[in-house]
Amino acid sequence: MTFSLPIALDAMGGDKAPDSVVHGARLALKYFPNLRYTFYGNKEVVAPLIHRHKLDEIASIHHTDVSIGAQEKPSAALRRGKYSSMRLALEAVERGEASACVSSGNTGAFMAMAKLVLKTLPGILRPAITATMPARTRPVVLLDMGANIDCTAEYLVQFALMGEAYAKVVLGMENPTIGLLNVGEEDIKGHEELKLAHQMLRGITGSLAYHGFVEGNDIFEGTTDVVVTDGFTGNVALKTAEGTSRLFYATVKQAIEKSFWAKIGYLLARSAIKMALRKFDPRKYNGAMLLGLNGIAIKSHGGADAKSFANAIRVAATMVQENINQRIISELNQNPMSSPAAAAAVSG
Amino acid sequence: MTFSLPIALDAMGGDKAPDSVVHGARLALKYFPNLRYTFYGNKEVVAPLIHRHKLDEIASIHHTDVSIGAQEKPSAALRRGKYSSMRLALEAVERGEASACVSSGNTGAFMAMAKLVLKTLPGILRPAITATMPARTRPVVLLDMGANIDCTAEYLVQFALMGEAYAKVVLGMENPTIGLLNVGEEDIKGHEELKLAHQMLRGITGSLAYHGFVEGNDIFEGTTDVVVTDGFTGNVALKTAEGTSRLFYATVKQAIEKSFWAKIGYLLARSAIKMALRKFDPRKYNGAMLLGLNGIAIKSHGGADAKSFANAIRVAATMVQENINQRIISELNQNPMSSPAAAAAVSG
């Protein structure tokens, strides 16, 4: 008998739901044939899709009429969404009926509900949205991508430890290096909390490979394997990078379309360029974990298609299989954090 | 008799100085034939360069042996640099001997010295490093790019007004739109100071075209003509964009070089692509103003070559000719800023 991997899926979240969710669930079986699904959502629309994508034997439906709108405020979603597909999927994880849950729905609502339902791991102060992005030679792990606008030094230090565990588990890195995002590499730069986090990380006595401060350009240069920052800066950096890529791509594309010879040239160069750009395909990186919660909750992009959603399920299954939360707890135990006061006294 | 434009140049600042400075000064005459230069630096090395670049008739040298190192801390530079080429050039502006000064030297030292020597404009709380960057349809003005790590709502509101004046003067925009960088467009997102600045900007009774919050991806989409943020976030966003462009470019280049057909294709498409990418050439955007100081001080990139430096001089001359500082004062007068307390009271 194979060990099965039960996943709770918010069938109603995301622009392309529920088809992208059900189809994505089908595609994810390629990576993990032992996946089992419960779809939370409207039975009438979901059931035919399950049948169409030949998931009848491994899927069940938990019917609900309530779903969270993409524009709904987190507070409203919490009030109104007690029986929503999103919340029910999270509760399945909390009750141990599912090993993880995945949703492409409203990010703010998902974060708020996940925190409420799952709570943080023992000792963890705040969860952090953690994403994997393509960088020069190998992927880079970024956190926090938007869960916490203001971060204390202690939050940042915990993000570093959680990010290290994530890089080991998801990317199979042996001794990932950690950078703290700042506006310069010198010790004197940055906010007070950032400087304090820097001192605390340097003072960690365990095996953490803390590199020091890194700058915006280091993120995609691959200077470190993990880049730690507050949710405000992380969100801006991520979206700036997306915007830059799109502008670059659109500019080149437009130029090629305007010139006859360039068009011919592009036909010849196309497959090589496409192959190279494949590593930037955002679908391959879909699935950001709310790291630090007492249960595995994966946020898929709101615009995710089936392929994209399949990757988010893959991230979820990897987390389950590799026991991410046990690893985080063990990282915290192996790298006892000095208190901010102690770090300040040392550096004083 | 032509009106002449006297500029003070730090001949010793930057990786390629002094040659890039003197050669750049020559190239800048193409834009402003009425430029006159005083070079601050070592006479023995600068004099032959002036002669070689045929600037003898319009240039003089103010000799000094002292220059600021690229790695020197601002505090050390202030202590040690009283007779440095950088400081003497700034003092020439303060005394009215030059209309503007340009340096490719140490950014931190230049900011600290410029603030000390020139002081801020009446009513301006903090200067902001202001840069122009390429965006989808037309350039975007970004501030603050690193002068102020922590910003109050009042600083941000002043940056918006200064940025508007800058977009009008430097880019000739008639009614530039202003965005405030945040992690979402809803009023409830972001830091407290950011929300307060948002309320204050909406409350401005003058002609300011305040768009509201924008996100990281909006910067290069050209959603607004000016993007206002604190110096920490601005610096990270700018460097992240640089890193992303470099990664994108390197990936495509590498792919083309690996494939024979792609190489042939690239030969055909090359001129169209190069033409399109020309608009991203950082040399065309070199020259960031320390906006809000009582005198025009332009920071050129540390690695600036002659062409790049010429553009920084062009920015300086434009600022002089268009009376940027008068325009800023008039923007402030036309758009009386409500106090943070008043804005908070209004918003309840």
C-alpha cells in the first residue's frame, strides 16, 4: 500500500478557477502519483470537471456555496467567509484531514484566514510569504514577500532560519547562504531593526551560513541562496523585477516585429531564446508558502493556469514529504537566537 | 555676448576620473555650447587632459591634492575632506562662483557634504536623490533613491511636489502624474506614514495630479510620471531593476552564443534589438539630482564614462537654465501642504 498525500484544494479561488484547479490537480499527479484531493467549492461545477479530468477515483468534493472575492478586504472575508471554500480547505489541514492546502484566491484573505485557523509554529512570531525565483545560476528564495509590512529584528532573524530550512527542503541546497537586504553592504547602513538583525545573525552560534547585507541587484545575481527582507520591501522588489522583465521583453519583441530582417533573424534564434527564457517562466515558480504556520498552506498566483497550479500543488506535496515544519523547528533549536537586547549589548 | 553657464566639476571623483570628467565636459558642449568649467583636482594630471580635449579657452583648474576615496565613510570624508576636490566644487556653488556642480565620487560623502555646504531650500525638510529612468512609453522620475532611509509623511509629500517640478523641468511634462509606492492600491495598505502621506496628497488643494498608490510593477509600466518612495525602498527597487535587466540580457546573450542558427538569427535581428535597447542605455540617464538643496548638485554614477558624464552635465545645465529651485519653491507655495495632524483629523 502506498503512502497517500491528501491535499485540500480551494476550487473556487483564482481568475481561472475552478477549471485551472481541477486540471492542475490532474497535471500534478505527474510529480506525485500518490496525491489525493478534496475540492472545496460548488459541487455542480466541480463534479463534471473532476470527471472530465479523470480524477474520480482519487478526488472528493466538499460542497459550499460561499467563496471569497478577489477584491474583498481581509476583514470582510474573515467575517463573511466562515463556510467559504478557502476557509474550509484551511480547516481540513488544521484538523489533520489534509496534509496541506492550496488556494489561488485573494492573498490578503488567505493570509488572514491561514493565521487564524492554523496559528504559528511554536516559537515563531510571524509567518512569512516565501517564494522561489530564478536567478543567475540557481534559484533564490525570497522572504517575506508581503505578509508583514513592519518587521522587528527578531522577525527577520526567524525569517533567515525559516528561509534556510526552506532552501534545504525545496531546492535541496546543502548549506544555503543567507543575505539580509539593505541599501549597502556596510554595517552602518539601513534601519535600526535591520542593523540589529544583522548583529543577531552574526551572533548565531549554529551552522547558519549568514553572508551579511546584500543589495537589490544581488537578489537575481545569486549572491546568496536566500534573501531576507520585510514584507513591504520584498513585495516592492518582486513586483519591480516582474515589471522590469515585462518591459524588457515587450521592447525586444516590438523591435523584432517592426523589422523584416529582425523577424527572419528571430525565427532562427527563437528556439534558443525560448529555451533560455524558459527558466524565467513564472509558472515554474508558482506556489508561495506561508512559512512559519502550524500547517502547510500554499498561495498560488491569482492568475494561475492549470500548469501553474500544478506547480503550487507540487510545492505543497514537497513540503509535506520533506517535513518542512519539523525542519524549521529543528533549525530554530540548532541556532538559538540571541535576544535583541543581548545583541545590542554585545555590539554596544 | 552669450549668457554663460559656469559649472564646477569634481575632476577626481569616479572610477574613470579624471579622463571621463574632462572628456565628458567636452562632449557636453554639444548640448550647451555656453558651458564654462572649473575643474577641481590635481593640476598636473588635469591640465594635459584639458589641453588634449581642447577645453583651454573655457576651462580653469582649481588645484587640490585631496580627493575622497570611493570606500570612505561619509563621516571620515567630512572630517578629512575640507579641501577635497568634491567639497571645493560644492563650495563654488554655495559662493555663487558656479551655477551647479557635478561629481562621480562617493555617493554617501557627496550627499553629506552637499547637505552641509548647500543646506536645504527654505521650507524643505530633506533633500531627495532624484533619478530619471526609462519606462514603457516615456521616462519616469523616481525619488528618493537613497538619501533618506526613514521618511515621514511630510517628507514624502514634499518629495511629490519636488518630483513634479523636476518632471516639468527636466522632461518637459505639462501635468505629470504622481504615484506613491506601496504594496497595494487600497487605502488600507502600507506603513502609517505612507497612509498619512496618501491622505495629505489627496488633500492638496493646488494643481498636483496625484494618482494614488502604485506598486513595484507600475514603476516601469509608466502608470505615473513620478514615483515617490522612501530612500530605502527606492534604492532597493532601482537596484533590483538593474539586476533583473542584467540577468535577462545575459541569459538571452548566452543562449544565442550557444546556438549556430541563433547566432545567424541574431546577426539579422541585431540592429533592431540594439536600437530598441538603446532607450535603456543607463548612460542616457546618468545624473541624479540632490533635489531640495539650495544649490544644484548632481551625482553622476561612480562608473560613469565620458558619454555618461556628459549627460550628468547636461542634467546640471538644464536645472540651471530652467531654474529648478525657483520652480520647486513655487510648487510648494501653490500646493500648500496640510499638516499631518490636519490630514489625520480630516480622515478621522
